[in-house]
Amino acid sequence: MFETIVALATPPMKSALAIIRVSGDDCFDVVSRCFSKDITKIDQKTLLVGYIENKKTNKKIDQVVLAIYKGPKSFTGEDLVEIICHGSALISQQIIDILLENGARLATNGEYSSRAFLHQKMDLVQAEAINDIINATTKEAKDISMFSLSGKTSENLLPVRTRLADIISLIEVNIDYPEYEDIEQANKQQIITICDEIIEKINTLIDDGEKARIIKDGIKVAIVGKPNVGKSSILNALVGEDKAIVTDIAGTTRDVVEGEINLNGIVLHLLDTAGIRESKDVVEAIGVNRAKKSIEDAELVIVVLDGSNNLDESDKEILELTKNSNRIIIYNKADKIIDKNDKNIYVSALEKDIKPLVDEIYRVVGLDQQSFKRPALTNTRQIGLLKQARSSLLKAKEDAENDLTVDLISINLMDAYNAILDILGERNKTDLSKEIFSRFCVGK
């Protein structure tokens, strides 16, 4: 039995209206105990106007509208009531208190979405999309999450799940009923071919997922270079405001300065770092060490060189330090350069001419317009399980090529199948819900 839960579904602040959500097997009974009308006999979606009241003291708390949903035709799959009251924090708390007195309990984080998942109103990809939509900071991130909420992303996994189920079932039938000669035999070449087919599909899903993750979460970008090459000016030009202090004095930036920009649908988390050089100044030296740490943490590094001067040892040290990073090398102070190399990227932070850098960022990230229009798995858990499934398939293929018996090959195929089930939440539902839904806000 699912006990009745209650929570405020709108922000706890003064507003015109507030919504309190109540859900559970005896939800209608609990609400009827403090509502001016009996709703226990309602068997379809209904709107009612009435009063929430304390029937013990015969005192009205507020005039409200009840949106009543009869399970399983509700968000949670249970009987559910949404109480629309006046948007006073005092009123909403009084209503929650009277519901608690009449048999409800406070909902935990994400418990409504968890119940929707457990009642098979949605799969785990759809459930996680709810949280992503709430936390989306750009229109593009919201649109990607809407694909998942609508079920389109999950549909991409169904061919993989079905293909794996087919080959595993065939192997199991061959093992369990070897005496039936009319059953198709699962030969090793067939297994290799199917593994290749599924791996190719999973590779596409991973690639699309990595791109979608960037759209959803953004990308961490470190701007590095020696002192006084214009790093802070570049950050200010990208962000569109004077986020970092800019002077002609080398070493002005002594710590990591952060800023954000929505670059055509991609959020860049920009880090302007202290100029990297040897310094006896204790504070500046700490900033330099933090700059080096930012290089390690960044997903993209922008190396800024002074285009008006030849490279010196400090420049060469920074280029060596970032050689294994995903990086873009730019030459600032293009307004002072006469002879330009077509292979280099030139910008002028002073003149706010940074379009070549913007174009290069977009190219390096690897997104095109179709990336914003494709359903894709977007979080670390989902992409990690895809990679786990791919790894198991590669092992199964290797086992088949090494002529292992089909019962041993099927172990890795089953591991791949279970990883796909885990993405959708079709295995170990209770354990998954505890971890996933604890990250949601109360009321969702």
C-alpha cells in the first residue's frame, strides 16, 4: 500500500496562488476529512470549489479549487489531488498541517516522480528528464530534456534491447532444448555479426549523448596564458561585461575569475586564470598553481598568445603544459599584427573582435544544428551504462572469435542486456529510485 503524501508543489513564497499536491491509496479519504465536500465517490477527473477547514473547530482555512485525478489516470498512477489555494505561505502551511493531522505525511524529495516510475507511468529516462527540465538554464537544454520526457529518447534504446533479447533467447533455447533440430541454431558468426550491429548503434547513441550532455550541462573552459596577453579582456568580451579587472600591469589576475556565456545554445563556464609564470609573490604563486589545476579540470582550454610579439619561454612552457588538453590556440592583439599566418586564429580583445574564436569553439565542440534536434541520453549514469553495454558486447564478440561455447558467450551478452535495462530502470527499481529521486526537489 502507498501511504498518502503531501507537499507544496510551488515555491514557498508570496504569490497569487499556491499548489499543494496530495497522492496515495487513501488520498481521497484524507482530503475529504478536511474539505467541505466528500470526494471519496469521485471516479473521474474533476474540478471542485470549496473550503479547506478544520472540522474539529469548525474553522475555515481557505477557499480553494481541487483538481482531482482518479488513479491510474494521474501523474503518480494513484489517486491524486492538487489543492489550488491563495499564495500565502501561512495559508499553504496551515493546509499542509491539517492534511498531516488527518493521515497524510510529508513527501520526500522526488517521491511523486518516484511513484510515477514505480507505477509504470514513465521509465527512468523520462523520470530523470523531469529534473533536467526543472534545472535547465537554456531553451536548448530544455528542448533536449523534452525529448526524453516525451519518451522519444527511450525509443532509441528499444531496437538495442530487442536485438539483444532475440539473440540471448535463441542461445537459451539452443542450450535448454538441444534435441529440437527445427530450432534455429545460434552460431558464432551470427553472434559476431549481431554484436557488430549493436555496437555500431551504441556508438551512435554515445556520440549523440556526449553532444547532448554539452547542450544540457555546458562545458568548462579555461583561458590560460602568460601575464598581460589579454586573457581577462577575452573573458570580458565573451561574457559581454567587465567581469575581470583589466590593467596593463602584469599579474593583475591573481585567482580564477569565473563567468558564463550562452554561445548559440552552448553554455560555456569560463575560467579566467592567473598568468602562468614563475613568481616570488606568494599570492600570485597560489593563483598560478590554481591556473594549472584549472587546465586539468577544463574540458576545453583556450591558450592566449600575444600575437604582436614572438613566442618566449613562458609561451612555450604553456604550450607544453596544455599539449594533451583539448585546446584552442589564439593570437590576441590582432590589431597590432601586420603579417598574419592563415593557419592561426587571430582576435582582438581590445576591439571586441572575437568572432574567429567563437567559430572555433563551436567547431571544436563538434555540434551542428542537428545535435539540437535529436533525442539523446544526456547524463553520466545513462552514458556510463551505454559504455558498459558496449564493453560487454566487445567481450562477447571476442569470446565468439576465440571459439568459446555459446553459454559462456551469453554471459557477456546478458551483462549488456542488463545495462540497457538499467538505463530504462527496468531492473532493481527500488534501489534505483532511492538514489535517483533523492536528487529531486520536494513536491516533484
